Amino acid sequence: MLTLTDNARLAVQDLATQANLPDEGGLRIAAAEGTPGDFDLALVTEAPPTDEVIALEGTHVFVEPVASTSLADLALDADATGQTTSFTLTPQDTVTP
């Protein structure tokens, strides 16, 4: 299962707060259509019923089933610089969650 670093958890939490998402909202990760190996990220108000839900200290990340398989051994990390937040995927054994 995809894991989150503390930086990613805080970044998702901040983005969800800025977007005024409800408590059950969060970041959704889905496989990009037509671009194997790429992913689309979106803030959503709730998880679609088939998504894997990662809930950590009030932060929610939803992973659609196709992406879940590809991301199973990875960790989501984030770097917030000014008004920009970038997310990266790293093997779980190289990141401290």
C-alpha cells in the first residue's frame, strides 16, 4: 500500500484546508488515461467507492484501483516551496514516513 511521508501528509492537509474540503475530502491519485506510468492528482470531496483510502491523522489520500497496484511499494513525499507544492514518489525503503 502507498505510504505518506510527514511532508506529504501536511501538504495534503494544507491543500484540503485551502480548498475548503469537507472532513471526508482529500487528494485522489488516479492513473492518467493514455499515459502509462503517469498519474493525475485532484482534490475531491469524498472517495469514490472503489478507491483505496489512506487515512492518517485527519488526512485522506484516495488511490484508484489501477494506480493502487502501481503505487503499492512507493511512498508519497511532498515539497512545498512558497505557493507551489510538488509531490514525488519514492521506493518505501528509501523514505522515512
